[in-house]
Amino acid sequence: MTSRSVSLTSTFLLLAAGGVAACDNGNQYQDEGFYCADENGTIVDEDYCDDNNGGGGGGGGFFIWHSSGYRSGYPVGSKLPSGGSKFAYNDRTARSSFGLPSTGKIGNGTVKTSVVGKGGSGTSGKSGS
């Protein structure tokens, strides 16, 4: 009886793990909002994150912040809500992984749809201003 009990418990755990994995697959895609901001998450003009013109005069200290919780419409000078992540505005690999252009300006409030998790690749997108 003990081996049968262990066998049933193992089977149940495998089925439960498979069910959880199946549920997670449905939520791997999300919308991400993107903003040009300083290291503290205060939104700045998107020209500071334009690396086509030598950083638009921005130099270091500016980042592209993103989160599934960011919506479009936050004004320059406001602080982004907590919970976001950032990467250097000139990090081509990070930009591409989100389906953003690898160089150039990214408009504040841009929303990419179908982003896979955090740091995944986007398959389609739309811009908001």
C-alpha cells in the first residue's frame, strides 16, 4: 500500500505541475509601457533617449523604463509608478528584445503589445502618445 500511495502522490504532483504550467502559458504575453526617464524614474523629454543624435545631448544617466503597469499619458516631470524596470537608452539588445527599434527615439508612453514576460521579444506593437 505504501508504494501505491507514493505512486499516486507522484502522479498527482506531476499533473498539478502540468496544470500550473498550462495556466502560466496563457499569461506570458502582456502589454508593456515605455518611458524615457532618469535613474530615479522621473520622466524626461524623449529626446534624451534618442541615440541617433549622440543621445540627444542626454549622455549617461537616462534610461528606458518599462512596466506592464505603465499606461500612456504620464507627463514629463512626473515620477513613474513603482514596480518598473529600466535599461540604458542605448542598449540595442534590450531595445530589440522588447520589439522596439534598436536605435532612435522611442516616444514616451509607447505601449508594446504581446511582449513575452519581462525582457522577452515583442511580436507586434502600437504607439501611444
